[in-house]
Amino acid sequence: MDYYLARQQRLYSRLEHRLQQQHPQLRLARQQTALFRLQQRLGEAMETRLRQATRQQDRLSHRLNAQQPQQRLFDAQKQLQSWHYRLQQSMTKQLSTSKQHFGQLVAQLEGVSPLATLARGFSVTTDTAGQVVKKTAQLQSGDLLRTRLDDGWVESQVTQLLPEKKAPPQNRLLTLPVSSHFYT
């Protein structure tokens, strides 16, 4: 009989438990919880759908604005102005760099210019064939010479050759006692 009683007691416990599960307040609490969860999911779904619709509307508005020729023309004009400004800046910089480089080249050229050498007191003497005279061995008595100075030309005739002996290089100018004509 204990067995029968224990079995009946288990059956009674299960039925009581099922009855408690079926209790209206418990069922109401479960349904309220389920309703709350469904409301949350619905709210989240509505927000997601609203965000998607807003994004789609923004994309469509942007596409519509992009199709308008006035906006495209305005954008192209802005781009053209930007390129024009950049081109001007580049050309100005290139011109400045070129001017500076040209100035440096002019300074170098003036440093090696024969005219600058003449201005420092030197001269250039040529024979009748136009060859530069560098040594007395190139000349003979009676040769006609033309000497370029800073401010003009001198024509002269060799009357005497005086080769210089190896002496200190103080005065290496050739002194020619000749009659001269000065031209400017």
C-alpha cells in the first residue's frame, strides 16, 4: 500500500503543478512578458525599417540632385576653377624657379665673359687673320695687330720683339713701341 500511496502522491503533485501552471495570474504574467518582448521587437523592427527608408530617401534625393544639369554644371565650374588656380600657382612657381636659375646662369656667364675680363683691365690682341696672339713666337717685326680694350680697339704694328725671360710673373704685358690709332 505504501507503493500505491506514493504513486498517488506523485500523481497529485504533478496535477497540482499543472494546475498551478494553468493558474490565470501565472498565465497572465507569462503573456504580459511575451507581449513586452513582442513590443520591443516590433519597436526595433520599426526603427530599423525607418532608418532604411530614410537612407533610401537620401540616396534617391542625391541621385535626383546629381541628375540636375545645373548642379553638374556648377560642380564642373568649381572643378575648373580649382584646376585653373592650381595651374596658375604651378606656372608662377616654375617661372620663379626659372628666373632664379637664369639669374645664376647669367652671374656665371658674366664671371667668365671676355667683356668682364676687359673691364678688369685686360686686353685681347689678334693678328690680321683674327687669331689671338698668345706668344711672341707667333709674331714678326712689321706684323699688324688689333687689340681689344674695355672701351674700344687699338691697331698697332710690331717694331721689335722682346721675349721675356722666365722671371717672376709680375708684369707680363708686352710693351710694343709702335704708332697706334685708337678707335671707339
